[in-house]
Amino acid sequence: MERYVFIVLAVVCALLVLYIVVMKVQMRNLRRQLTRNLAPSYDRQLSVTLLDPDLSSLAVGINDILDDQRRLKHDAVRTENNLKQSVSDIAHDLRTPMTVIKGNLQLLTQEEHLSPRGREYLATCTEKADKLKEMADAFFELSVLESDETAAELRQVSLTKTLMQFLADSEAAIHLHGLEPQIVFPEKTVFVRADEQMLVRMLGNVLNNIVKYAQDSFRLEVVQGAERTSVMFSNPVREGEMPDTSLMFERSYRADASRSGGSAGLGLFIVRLLAEKQGAQVGASAEGDVLTLTLTFPNGKSQDK
């Protein structure tokens, strides 16, 4: 009798151990399924094969939460896309009348019978129209960038040649603002892997920032490393106007919102988006009164012999 009881207890213990092992396996399986659900492309409910009502109830509850999260995510994505489309439409609608306004203002400058006070008003209106046009263009470019899933056309780009051409094209704007550039390039031609059109757009936005903050000069230096090359723009900043370097590449950041001059604060954020499309990096740092913006690209293959 005792032997029979012992056998029964042994079988029950074995079954309990087996049940616990299977339960642990199922729990690990649920954990793996939850981890896979973190991936944006994974869209499946949790499943359990053990006929345990408590575990099944847990899986059902988790599936309900996952369904709610998916609905919230889809709603958020749809709302964000609608907002981007609205911004794009508004920016597009603003560009046409702003072009007409700028054209008419330019015609008014040719009028010979304007009074000195009238010319002052005209100059003010022209300046503000230019700012509005710049803001509309920035919003439009941002909406296009954020909605465009097209990959960048990465190619072997002569960074040295591109920078020299950019400086030549920007010479008038640089001297108009009284800036003296200091250029420091490596002795050999430097090549990077980038989309040349995007690179030029990035340089233009960075130059606009330099014009906004620089005092009398700026330094453009190319530093080539073993795997990546950095383009560094440095300029002294007027006292009390040093921006927050940790936020400069964030959306709509402005160092002084009360004196933004009509800027939407999107220029450097667009630089960051363009960099991300190319596998490049951006950064900002300050040392004393000198602000440095850095664009870093993967190296191309040297073609110097």
C-alpha cells in the first residue's frame, strides 16, 4: 500500500514538474512574441498552446492592449501625415502670392515719384516679404523632406571641389554681410560618399546660420579621418547671443524667439534631416565665444595618385 502511494505521489510530482516546465516554456514564448511586437513591421497577436485558462486570459488581455496600441499608432501616423500635408499645402499656397508681392514691390522701387518716407515703407515691406518668402520655402522644403521616402543618391563626391564651388557661388552674400572667410583644406583632394545636391543644400543652410550669428569672419576647415571626414564651420558670436548647441539642430529651435527676425528656425533641422538621409552626422559645439557647426560624412575612395 505504501509503495502504491509512493508511486502515485511520484507520478503526480513528475506531472507537476512537467506542467511547470511547459508553463515556463510558454512564458518564454510569450516574452519572445512581445519582443517581436516591438518591431514596426510585426503585426500579430500573441498565441498560447497550453490549455491553461489563466495563461490564456493573460494572452487575451495582452492582445487587447496591443490592439489598442496599434490603433493609437495608426491614428497618430495618420494625424501626422495630415499635418504634414496641411503644412505643405499652406506653404505651397503662400509661395505664389508672395512671389507676386515681391515682384510688385520690385516694380515700385523703379517709381521716380515716391517720397523719402514712401521709400522707407517700401524697403520695410520688401524686407518682410523676403522673410515671409524664406519661411514659406523652408516649410515647403521640410514637408517635402519628411514625406519623401526616396533614398539619397550616394556617390563619390569631391568634397574639396564642391566646397570651393559653393564658396564661389556664395561670395557675394558673404561679402555683403561683411564676413571674411578663412579656408583650411587638406593638401590632397578629399572625397566623401554623399548626395551632392543634398550636400550643397546643407552648406547653404549652414551659411545662413553663420550670417545670422557671425561677427566679422568665419573659418571653414576640412578635417579628414581614417573613415570619416568633417566639414567644420567656426565663427565668433556676439556677446550674449551664443545659442544652445545641444538644441541647434532640433525642429524650430531659435536662440532668441523674441528676436528671430522672422525666421522659422528650420534651417539647421533641415540640415539634420538631409544628413540622416545620407548616413552623415551633424553636431554643434561652443568654446568661449566661438561657435562651431560640424558636418561629418563617410570617406570616399581617394583618387589621388
